Amino acid sequence: MTGAKAGQRRLPSKDDCIELLRQSGCGDDVIRHCETVSDLAVKIARKCGADVEVVMVGGMLHDLGRSKTHGIQHAVEGVKIAEEKGLPQSVVRIIERHVGAGITRAEARKLGLPEKDFFPLSLEEKVVSHADKLIDGSKRTSVKVAVSRFVRQGLPDVAMRVLKQHEELSELCGMNVDDIY
């Protein structure tokens, strides 16, 4: 996968992403979820000026690590697979940072993750992370439902980060992200 410029890697197509998910061992439910997240993320990206191609691929591959585990470690496992496959760092970072609208270093330690922050930093990372929170399985939900789910799970800090991310992206999009279909 080499791009037009020396040293740049070509982003995989949607079909390439589906094949990678299948080859890695992801089930049809995970693949459907990834397609749905990617579709929503692309719509958000178009509204807020993010790199649509990076968002599409990041959305398709954000749960690549679910081929190994469905726990929080799926982000770390996904990074390993993505790096083995030589995917661009923009995609690797989306996979790594999509969980929980961000995870602090202290939270990572408690969860058994590498001791570092897992916060989405780039616009593309934030778009995919947030789209993931608005998709339950392969069904679209609202930020209110997503926030309520985290509160019920005893994760009020995550709920607040999801709400903050929603507000930030809504402002960048010039409209409530819940209204993007």
C-alpha cells in the first residue's frame, strides 16, 4: 500500500477493510457495526470538515481488535493488527483512541491498558469515537441515550466526556450531530 507521494501509504478501500475484518476473525455483527459507524462518521466528517477518507477507514476498522477480545483491550489488540498490516498512523490512532470518548492514564492503569492517555485528539479521531457512541450494535441512537447508558453503567465521567464531545462536534458541524442522518 503505497501512496502517490514517497513514504505515504494508501488507505484501504471499504471492501479492503471488510476483508481485513473478516481475515482477522471479526464476525458479521462486528462488521455490520463497523459499517454503520463508518457511514455515520463520514456524514459527520462532511459537515465538520474532517478528512472523509481517513474517517471512513477509521470507522470501518475502529473495532478491528474485537477479532481478539470484546473487552476494553480491543483497542490495544486492534492497534497491534493495524500496525502488523502497515496501516497509516492516522488510522492506527483512531483505533487506539476511539474507546470511551477518551480514557485517562489513571483509568487506563485500572483497566489493565498501557499506562497512557487514550483521548481522541485529531478531528478525525473525535468523529469516529463519537459516531461509535451513537451506534448501538448497528442501530442509530441519540447522545441522550448514549449518555444515559454510561451513567447506568456507573461511568459518569465517560458520560460527561461523550456529552462534551457531542457539543464540540455539533458546534464544528453548525448543527446538532443528533440531526445528521
